[in-house]
Amino acid sequence: MIRCIACLVVASSAAFGMCAMSQAPAPTAPKAPTAPAGTAATDGFTSLFDGRTLAGWGGDTQGYVVEDGAIKCTPAGRNLHSVGEYGDFHLKLQFKLAPGSNNGIGIRAPKDGDAAFEGMEIQVLDDTAAKWKDLKDWQFCCSVYGVVPARRGHLKPVGEWNEEEIIAKGSHITVKLNGHVVVDADVAEASRGGTADGRDHPGLKRASGHIHFCGHGDPVWFRAIEIKELK
């Protein structure tokens, strides 16, 4: 009798354990780790964003927030810049646009001033929006603003993540969008005799400077930001 009661207890406990296991929520997949800002990523690249904070960034740190592992430009967002300066480099990142969004990636720019002129600005823009229908070709997404127009047709639909690469080697600038080369130009040659927009761009001659996100208060997201200095 005692043995039978013990068997019932064991059986009951086992059944309860099986029931508890069946009702337990399925484990969620772990998030991919993000390299802290300033640490080595892969293939010689260094992470500029830790996925959680704006460590390693200066300027308008109040106008940008970290949201779901990305740097987001808020309605107050203007210029956010890297703490470090870079000359010849290979920059990789991902960006996502909202309808009509306008931003830019400044390169070799000083901390202050308009990165599009004091450095160079690579356009980040939903150029499919109706409000941008009258743009000049040097204003389209991934163009070197005012200097070199980008080839079109490779921007993903609004709300999807785009992969971008910017390679600066001397005066030669290459921009890749989603695996396609959309700019491949020597900006010194492109501006010889005057720039496309007819304005002065002293930043074309700068040898180094900061990386900027050039906000206009539109929601734009950036993530997976990595850079490799070229020798």
C-alpha cells in the first residue's frame, strides 16, 4: 500500500512536470551581438555604434535617439558627428527611410559648418516622394551633394533597410547601395571648372574630418555602422 501511494505521487509529479513544460513559453532567439563603439568588428573594420548608446558621437546628441538598435533622427535632429576623424576609409552602414525623409552622411567634415560644403555630403533621401519631384540629379539619394549625381534604381522601398558603403581614397569617392556601385568618381576632376550646383565646395580638398549624420528633422534610422581606415 505504501509502495502504491509512492507510485501515485511519483506519477502525479511527473504528469505535473510535463504539463508545466507544455505550458512554458518557447524561448526567444538571442539578439545578434553588437560590437561596442570603438572596438574591432570584422575584416579590419571598427564599430562606430554599440547598438545601445551614442557613445563615440558628438554634436547634436539631443536630436538623435537610440531606438531598437538603431540611431534615429528625431524632429529636432540636425548634425550628429563621430568623435574620431577619418581621411581615407571604407565606411559601411545600413539606413532606413520614412516617406519623404531627408538626411545625409557627411564625410571629411569639420565639427561645425555645413558638411555638404565644408566636407562632402552623401545624400540619404526618399527621392521617390512626390515632394522631391523637381530635384536636380546631384540631389538624389547617394549623390555627392552638389558635385556628382548617383545612379538611380537601387533604393529599397520606404521602411526597408538599405545597405550602403562609402569608400574615400584621396579624391576618389565610391558609393555602393545594396551591392550596386552608384557613384565612382574623382571629385577633383568632377569639380574642375566648377561644381554641378555652381557653388563653392572647399571641403572637396579636405584630407580628413568627421563622419556626420546631417538631419533635417525627418525620421531616418542608421545601424551596423563600421569603418576601416585605408593606408
